[in-house]
Amino acid sequence: MKKTHIKKFKASDSLPMTVLVDDQGLPLFYPNVYVNSKYRSLGFSDNSIEKILRSIGMLYLWAEINKDDLDQLLFSNDFLTFSQLEDIAFFLRLKREYQDQQLKQHEQLNPTKISKVVENIIFKPANTKNTTVSAMEGSFRIRAVANYLEYCLSKSKYRPTASNPNDSEKDIELFRSLAPRVVNKGDQDAPEGLSKSERNIIRELFDPKHPKNPFPNDFHKYRNELMYEIFIHTGMRRDELRHLKLDDINYSNGTVEIRVSKTKPRTVHLSRKVCDKFRNFVMNHLSKIPPKKRQHNYLFTTRTGKHISNDAINLIVRTVRQTVECEINVTPHTFRRTWNDIFSELIDALSPDQKPSAEAEKSIRNRLMGWESDSIMGDLYARRTIRKRADELSEQLTKAIVESNGDIK
């Protein structure tokens, strides 16, 4: 096994299945058992699982370069030494092209020279800044691999016990500590949604009757408009929207059930306007596709009934962005950020007796976004609104100082 890659297919439960396979196309047993038991069974998206598997695949690539049988090491009494874990941490931080360079050099050199060359590559990189991934990506890879190593250790007959202690658990924690710190730069890097004027521009371009709507036929126009309306009214993720089925939207109750989620499945409300657009699209456009071609029951398909892909959703949004005459940075995730801005605006508009406490506001936001109750993501998405309020107050303060000749009255 020289290199691993990702293979995707639809499983018997009609949901996507993502597996890690070797260069012969054979699934790697332990990594796939791990992600299916720890992530897929809990409803994690196939994108999240893919990212975890790619990190684990890099671990196996490191083992190939170092001529180690990784599965044998992980389930042996020796496990991995801390020196090996340090090598792995550095290897995980390298950009993929430099990892592949190591593999290429490994294949070209004879065994007596391999260890020396690998040592030079790993410990003496020419330019660390240009060869390594971002701190956030490097941190994710190391933490993902650390979790996998903990899983393997827990399944090994040589796992630490009171009668047979060893340093493997401590070494994994030290390995995890090698993950680079992701520096919080304050509220200046807070994710931003669309402003009110930008929302109006984007909504007009998604309107099927607008003369500048960039899509070629009614099926695409009404399907894409419904996508936009669901995005902006629910704040759901791209992959969550892609996996919506017809039965997930309850027209009479005005709700949508988000079954496939990166974090937590949930049910949220839709406006009557969105429900009517859903009904119109299904009855007048989706129903024209032969039933045999849409047995999967997915809401969003191509004109031929094929389940739409994430790349196709990206293309839809990119097409609208390219149609806009002014510069608007919009992606599918921008709509999620926009929902959070609108939510903050709604909270601000409530009277004092109706406004929830800061902690209650955070809990409500986390619930509607599908985050855990103690997640910090609500704070992150609210940061832009806080900054905006501060900027407005600062402007009013400056004006007051000028008008009062330096004395605020």
C-alpha cells in the first residue's frame, strides 16, 4: 500500500458512505470501522468524515515512507514511540505536495539511504512557512489522528491497565499537544453575512421572473430560488440542504426536518412564503420528472432526476455572484452567516421585556443552528453584530465630542 484515497458511494440506508481505500481499491479495515462507529452512526456529514479519513490516510502514508506496518504497530505492545509521534505530527503539518515528494523520494532511493533522507526532510525543511498548511488545518489533522490512535489503543489487547501500565496514553496526549495553536484575532475576523442591500440584490437575481436571472429554464429558476429561500430562512448548511427529502418538509405545519447534519439533526420552522414556493416547485416542476428517476425522494435534483451534488450548489451560487454588477462575496455558507445576522437583528429589535438573556439567546441560536448547547459557535457568529454596535456607538461618541467641543453633555 503506497497511497490511500477516498471512495464514496450510496449505502443501503440511501445515505452517502465515505471510505478510505488503498492503491488497490481495498478498504482499510480499522479506519473505516472507526469513522462508521464514531461519526457516521451519530449523523456526521460525509464531508466531515472525508476530512477525518484524509488525515488518517496521511498517517498511513507516513508509515509507508518509513517502511512500517502501521496496523501491526498500533495493536502491538510497542505501539508508537513518542519520537515516531513527533515525526507524524510534523508530517501531518506538511502540505500534501511535500508529503507526496517524500513518498516519491522513498520509492526512488535504496533502503540504506531512505532513513537519512527522510530525517533531513522532516527535521530540516527548506522553508517551513511555504511547506506547511495553516495552523487551523494542521491542528485539525493532528487532533483527528490523535483521536484515531486513542481508538486503536482502546481496542488493543495491550491497552494500559492497572496490572499492565504503559506510557501510550500519555504519549498520545503529548502528541495532541503538538497541534499548533489557532490564534483568535478578535472580532476583526468574525464571519460576515450579507448586508440588507446585498440581500436584496441576491434575492432579486434568484427571482424566476427577474430579467437578469442567470438560469436557463423554469426548472432551474424555481429550484434555485427555493434553495436560496431555505438557506436564508433556516441557516442550514449546504450538505444539510442537499440531503433534504420531500417528506422532510411538512407543508401544513410549516416545518423542515434536517436529518443529515454535520452536528445535530433538528426541526426548524419555515415561513408560509417558503412553504408555498416548495409546493409550487414540487407540483409544477419536480413532478414532471418520471417517478422512476426520483425514487430516492430527494427534493433537490437535476432536470433528469439525479441527486444534486455539493459542487452543483456551489456553481449555482457562483453563477449568481458573477451576475452581480457590484462586488459581493457570496458562497453557500454566507447564507448561514446571514441568517445569524438576521437573528441578531431580531433580538435587538425586541422590547426589553421580550428580549432573552444573553445566555438564553446563545442557547436558542445553538439549538436552531444545530450546535451543542455549550458550543462557542454562537458567540463567534454574534461577534460581527457586537462589533457593528461598537462601531455605531463609537461614531456617535465622536460626533458628540465634536459638537460639544470636547465635552460630552
